[in-house]
Amino acid sequence: MAAEIIYGSELAQEIRSELKSEVETLNGQGIHPKLSVIIIGDDPASKSYVRGKQKASNKIGMDADLWEYDSTITEPELLNKIEELNNEKSVHGILVQLPLPEHIEDQKVIEAISPEKDVDGFHPISIGKMMTNQETFLPCTPHGIIVMMERAGIELEGKHAVILGRSNLVGKPVGQLLLNKNATVTYCHSKTEDAQNITKQADILIVAIGKPSVISAEDIKSGAVVIDVGVNRVDGKLTGDVDFESVKEKASYLTPVPKGVGPMTITMLLHNTIEAAKRIHQ
Ligand code: GUN
């Protein structure tokens, strides 16, 4: 039996139209959610991501301003700009696109953003609240993955979720969110021995290591839910970490790349910015 393909692109449109209505309601109350995005340098992929964020914001009627800096900007200059945006009442969410140039310390920048405006969910306060299952801004890609599975009607409680990859951006937090949903969570990473033995036990397999086609049908259990978080370029073509053709014949649900997890990430950023605006005006 072939897997049901979960198109994040379609779900994202559905959620964005709900968010658009929410923005209209807030506008009616005199609240105008606004995101500020900072980008440093001229990496084409990062530039394309931030333009996507700005366009998606505008499409739901939300303001998003873009602060573009040359890679020669100093760390104190950047920290000053963040402080200015922290104090700017009209700005509800702040996002500094990663990665940053080598002379700027990522963690210092992440910690400079006010937790009330941390729509990326990367601040240690946001992470700590997520760990202890308190309300907070959840990191966008992990949150998008959970929403995708929930909206597809996939039961998470009691299921064995295996996470392939332990990055701070995706692997680690998605495991935590699954644990918060009462799944049983196992992490596999580059030092894991006999990872295939573990991935084959997964009811839910999240693949986030950034290597094309590392997971194929022989690595999964029949009927598993497989979420592909990979973003790889092979011969100029965007592909995931999962061998789509073989896995779709054995899995129960599978996300494609492109049109899978990617569009959900931006959607959750819009969601967080609207939440930030609501909280500040409460
Ligand atoms: N770079 C790649 N993904 C992300 C993200 O979700 N947020 C930020 N700030 N930078 C990124």
C-alpha cells in the first residue's frame, strides 16, 4: 500500500488563510502585527529565505521590515540594532537570519533578542520553557512538523518516535515537542551504533541530517510515518534526506521535498509573530 503524501504546501495555505483572518481581526482592534528581519551578508540561500518570510508576511496583511547589512557589520553594531528593535513598540517579532559571519557569535545575538519578541524560539528562555512544557514561542520547523502530523490525524501519544539528527534548530527540539506530546523518543546521530536497527523500530521517523537519500525502504518499518526535513541540492535540484520513491511504497505517511516541511516553517513564524502581537497588547 502506498503512503499518503502530506503536502505541507497545501496545509500551509490553509493555515495562512486562517492567520490572515486573525490579522484582520487584530487590525480592527488597532493591533498591527509586525516582524523585523535582519540579514547579514549576501548568501543567496539566506536572502531567498528572508524574502520568502517577508512576502509571506505581507500576503497575510502583516508588516515585515527587512534590515540588510554588509558582512563587515561589527558585533556591537548588530547588538545595538537588536536593542533598538527590542525597544521599538511597533515591532512584535525579531528574527536574525542564521548563519552569521564568523566574527559574530550566534549565541550572543540570539540572547540579545528580547524573549517577548523571540519568534524563532531560539532564546534560552524560550528553549527552557519548551523543555518544561510551558507556553512559549516554539521553534518554527519543529512546531511545523508537529502541526503537520496532528492535522493529518496521526496519533503521537505512546508512539515510538525516532529522530535522525540532533541539531539545535531541528533534531533536538522536535524530539522535545514529541516528548511533550507523550511519544517515546529516541535520538540517533553520527555516533550512533547500528542506527538502522533503531530506525526500523520507529512508528514515526523524523529525518533531519542534511544528506540526500540516507533513508530508504530497508531502513523503516512497514507502515511508519516518515517526515523528511532535508534540504539538499543535487544537480541543482532540491531533494530531501529520504529516498522518496522506495519509502513511499512502505510508509503509511510521507512528506515530500519540496512542498513538505519547508512551507510549514514560515507559517509557524507568522503564527508566532501574531501571538507576540497579541501577548504584548494583552
Ligand atoms: N536559518 C535557517 N533556518 C533558520 C530559521 O528558522 N531561523 C533563522 N533565524 N535562521 C535560519
